[in-house]
Amino acid sequence: MKSPFTMGGASLAFLLTFFPFLLAQNVETKEGVRLVHNVKGGTWGATAKVDIKLVKKLGDVDSQNENLAFSSPGDIVEDRDGNLYIVDSENFRILKFNKGGDFIISFGRKGQGPGEFSSIRSLSIDRMGRLHALDDTQRKIQIFSTEGRALQSIRLLKGNIDCFRSMEGDLYVVHESVPGRQVVEQKALLKIIDAKESVKSEFCAPQDYGESVTNQVGNSFHFTVGRDGSIIVSFAFQNRIEKYTPQGKLVWKADRPLNFETKVLEKGKYEASANMTRYTGPKMNSCSRGVAVDDTGRSWVLTYRRQIKPEEVISVSRSFSAAGVTIKRTGNTDLRATDMYQLEVFDREGILLGAIPLSHFADGIWIFQDRLYLLDRDRGVTYYQYKIMER
């Protein structure tokens, strides 16, 4: 039910000072799901209760060190000792660094055998400390020791998985990509499966935009798994953040005021004939670039203060040959600073606490204990490591 408050000025001032969360959100419950409609700014007000401090940067587009010269880097994970594993996608390898950021080993190469990759999309660490790496092109998950020794390979025969996370009980939470450009039917966006691809649950309902290409793009999202197994989802083009139980039951759904609209500016289009296939993507404002959960259960959403400017746009193209992949970036790749991004912090119940502005480009977020990582993939080709500091 809704919980509005009407009272005298003195009582209102008291509540705002000592219990701001009581007045800051409109919270209701429908069919057992908590719906949180946050107000702008969050409950922290002008003084954030948490901050981040830059510790180091890992990798650089101009680095002469081959172990720091990443090419299309992506997912990262930490093991129980604080060692960091980085996907170096276009180099078909995984790099391991210690807690201090020193290089330890590199493993993987291009190929189709054990320990070889055609692509690397995402990483995860299971409860036994083993590293799982998804090769979506070969449709398999390879399992490695923390020393990079190939232990096992799991073939994926039923779905086209493009992102996954390990869960308790030897389960995976996965997102399946849709082959081609045309979505025939909207289905649940996430699944929990076992190593034999038996589906334990399907959840996270898509929004229907009434057009197949717009459905596919408009329902793009990011997800992560917290220490308690809960699953947090943030949508790339929707004002929508959701929390699910480890079994896939929706717990809460939150939105918040943004500085831009989230309606479809122009729908996409898919046209096919005997001689031609034409795909035109929709025009939509971006809302999120990633989500992570800290050890207290707070959700950190990498989001936008504003939309990208034309002079900030980078276009990435790839050409393939026998020698390998050639990547070309057009645009001002020397530009590193921007005020476009911020980190929004939500509590365990979906209440917006506040936002922390960023000063650089960011394409992904990860949190391990008090260490927060942000990736600038296409400009600096750098991971920024921050320390989370409680105030």
C-alpha cells in the first residue's frame, strides 16, 4: 500500500532530519512484490554516506607491456585470495593479477581444444574456487584451476548463452541471446540451469514494445549475483532495477527520476525479402551500463547523468583475416574525461540512497569486498580500481 505523510511543519522537519527514508519514496506492494518509486537525489541528501577513492589503473591503450595491453577487455572476477582474472577478449586469453595489481600468469589462446577459445564472454568463480569461462561461439563453459589448468568442459547444446554467473548447488543463472535480428516471441530473460542445461526456473519478464527489433534492444540488461545468491538486474534502456531470490522470485522493483525520458524515440525495423535483409535499430535513451552488489547487499548501478554528446561517440569496427582480428576505432579516442556517468547506490530494499558522480568513461562495473572496478573499454582500455569508503 502507499504510504504518504501529512503533518505539521515541526513534525515534518523532524522526520526529514532523522528519518528521511520515510518521506523520500512512494513504496507499495502488489501481489507480494515491493514496488519502490524513488525520488530524485535519494535519502542521503547532500552528504553521501559512502564514497570511492581511486587506487590504481590496470591496463592502458598505449602500454608497451603485453600483459597490460588489453584488446576489447571485458568481464573480471576475483578469487577468495583477492587475485583478479581479466577477460582479454580479442587476444583470446585470461590474465591473472594479484591483489596488488601485479601480473601473475596468462592462459588461453585461439583454438577449439582444451584451454583454447573462439571468444570469451563472461567469467565466474564457483564455491570451490574454480574459474568458469564462457565461450559463446563454441557454446561451452570451460572450467579452470586458479593456476590456469583446464579441468573440464561443459557443452551447451540447448541455448545460445551470452552471459552467466555461477550459483550454489552447481547451478548457473544465464541469459540466452536470440539468434538473428528478429524476435518472434518475448520470453523470460533469465534462466537458472544446471550443467546439463536442465531449466530450474525462468524469470524476469520483458517489456513488449510492439515491434520485434525494439523488443530485442529495449530489453537489454545487466545482471549480477550477490553473496546471498540474490540476483540484481538493471536495464540498459528502461527505468527499471529488480531484485530476485536465488530461485528467481521477484522481490522488489525500483525506478527513480532521471534527467531524460525513457520512451522509445523511434522504433526499430526489420525487413526481409528474397534478396535483402535490412535491420534498423531503435532510438532510445540509455539508462544503465552495469550493476554490482557489495558485501552489505547494496546495489550499485552504473548509470547516466545525461546522454552522450556527438563528440564523445566512438565507433568500433572489426575486420577478420587469416592473421586475426583488426579493430578500428573512429572518434576522439584521446578523450578520457566526461561528466556523463554516475554511480547510483540502492539499499537492500530498493531505496535509492544517493549518487556518486564519475569523471571518466565507464562500460562496466564490478565489486569485490571493498574494491570497485570500472572499465573504460574503448578509449583508455583501462580498469579503474576504487576503494569503497564508508563515512
